Amino acid sequence: MAEQIIVAFEGEGSGVDDLSWGQLDLWMAMRRQNSWLPMGGATPLPAGTTLADVVENLRYLMSRYQTMRTRLRFDDDGRPSQVVSGSGEIALDVVDAGDDDPAETAEALSRRYQETDYDFVTQWPVRMGVVLRAGLPTHLVIILCHLVTDGSGAALMIAELDARVTAPIKGMQPLEQARWQRSPAGVRQNEAALRYWERLLRTIPVRRFAGSDDPRQPRHWRGEFRSLALHLATQAIADRAGMDASPVLMAVYGVALHRMTGINPVVFRPTVNNRFRAGLADVVCTVAESGLCALDVAGAPFPEVLTRTRRAAMTAYKHAYFHPVHLDDLIASVARDRGPDFDIACFYNDRRINTRAASSGPAATPEQIREALSGSQTTFRWTIRQDDPFERLFVHIDDVPDTMQITLFMDTHFVSPGDAEALLYGMEEVAVEAALDLVPHPS
């Protein structure tokens, strides 16, 4: 049985303006993928949580964060604007599990939330429900439209909710971001980014992939890879180099991509959170965009690849803040000049937050890395096959402790299932080779 509790909320900030660059980038991805890109899921609630606690949590989220109170408006040409409301009401679903398993009831509610179409104009961008057993809350289900926030913003939101932070919101909210992006400073940033992109777009190899010899129907596949050996190897290299594992893993990805495609330099689009920019460090919204990174890896030893990766990544990050429509226009213009095979739909997203820092313990020994490699601690499975499109190749590094989990989305008409799987095992191979070359045996 399900009931609803109507929760009233009121918060600071309201108005109408263009989408910010981060919002617009997500909106364009949603249109390409025919999805509102729901994020979230079901989680158990701490013992003693009351229904009143859940109501107040929802009220807190809606009142504190402008993006939770943001809907869209479309003009006659279909161009979206953000509409931030200062107050309103939202329904909290209350579901009694009865004699069913409350965890299964919560998962079913989560699936229903994610699979039900979302109306960007009339609905708030969050669906929230609580599951009861014998009248007591056991599980929370919360699904957000990705337009609310990116991963870094979501982590901040959760931390502030847990601590019940009441200090004033910091940083530029999307309405203010949109105004800045039209300012002379914003125009200069956009123009500098587009100049960088055009230089690369006109000189990189035309193709990202060698081509698929095994196109499938349904066409678009999702896979999940787990490897303890990759985790230990990248951490060992990072500890040896005195850095966190993020640039190491990006270098590993570049080498594995080159081995899989035979194309050099490898060119991919890393997701850049942009929170190193003034006013964006502590905002709950979408500010991430995909940069463009070109790596010359052919024949280079791994330490040199790592040096090149760090240098290329920093340049890519600097120029990953731009007007997405202007960039799309530039890419289309270059593609007309360079031919129909030109594309840059190869993405890489290290979305770890809690597990990307340097290890606090001793680095893995060569023996431990070899043991992880030879054991049964590397797995791969295909999880989704669908007709709705993914990008041609999108590799996500997941925030999972004590292992390396990678989620891969791909178009089998550009990357075959065999090549996609080989890419992930190839990352493990590259990292282990480099770790065993760089990490000395204990004396």
C-alpha cells in the first residue's frame, strides 16, 4: 500500500535564466541518449529513523539547494531555460512493505522511479519514497534527475544533509553562473577554450576507433569490470611516483586504448569537474564538462607516458569550461572539412571521490600484484543491452573501495564487444606490467 505526504518547502533564490554551461552540457547528453539520466537508488535507514525525520530531510533538501527547486521552460524553438522557484510542495511516497521484504520493495520502487518518464516542465527533479515495515521506516529511495547535480555536488549534498549544515550556501548557483558566462570574462573563457579545441580537432587523427567487426542488436551495451590487480598495480605506481592514482589510471587507459585501436595519438574526452574554478568548489549543481585530451603514447616507456599524461590532462582541464552549443557547432564545422568518419565520441570519467586519494597503507608488493592477477579476482560481465543510445565509448571509473570497478558503455557498431572487453583487460595488463617494472622487490 502507498500513501503520500505533501511536504512544503521554501528557500533562498528564484528566477529564470539560460541554462548554465554545465546544465546545458547535461541536457544535450540527455537528448543524445534519450534519457533523463536518473541517479540515486535505495538505501537502508539507520535504526530509530522516524517518518518525521524523512519528511524533514526532504524539506531540507528542497529548501537548501536551488537545483532541487529547478524546472525547465522551453521557448518556441525548443530552447530550454532554468526556472528556479522560491517555494512549493512535493509529495513523499510512503510504501508499506507488508509481508514482503522491505529491501526488495525499496528496489522495486527505485526501478519504478527510474523507468517512469520525467516531465522537465511540471515535475520537481527528485522522486523520494520511504518504505515501512510494521509502521517503521526501513529504507529510503531517492532518485534525482542528473540536472540537479554532478557526482561531486551529490557528495557535498549528502555530507551537508548528514551534518544538517545551516550555514549560508557558498559559491555561484546556476542562475549566477549563467549571468557570469555572458559577461566579458565568461566570453573570454569560452573563446580561449574553443581556440584550444580547434587546434586539436584539426590535427588529431580522424578516427577514434578501428571499426567494429561484430555489430549487434540491440546495438548499445553496458559492461562491468572488476580487478583487484588493476587496483593494486595503479596504487603501487602512484605511491612510487608520489601522486594519487588518477593520472596513473588515465595513462593506463591511454596505453590500453592505443593497443586496442592502433591509433596514435589517442584522443579522448575526460570528464572535468571544474570545481577548481572560482566560485564553483562548493556548489550543488552540474558544472562538469568533457575536455579533450591527446596523448602520444606509441613506443614510450610508461614513466614517460605518465609525464605526458599529466601535462596533457592539465591543459585539457584548463579548457574544459565552455558553451556546449558553441563547441558542437565547432565540431560540426571541423567534421565537414575532415570528412564523414571524423568523431571524438570517446569518453573517460574518473568519478571516484572517496577512493581516489593516495593509499594510507604500504604499497602492494610485486608478489601481491601477481597473486591478485593469477587468482579469480578479475571479473567482467555484460549488464545491459538496449536500443536507446549510449555514447560510442564511455569508460567510468567507479567509487568502489578495495578494488577497481569500471563501468563501460559502448556502441557495438563502432566498438565490438570483444574489443571493449579487451580494452578493460588491457588496462589491467598495462598497469601490472608498469607496476612490476617500477616497484622494486623488498630486499
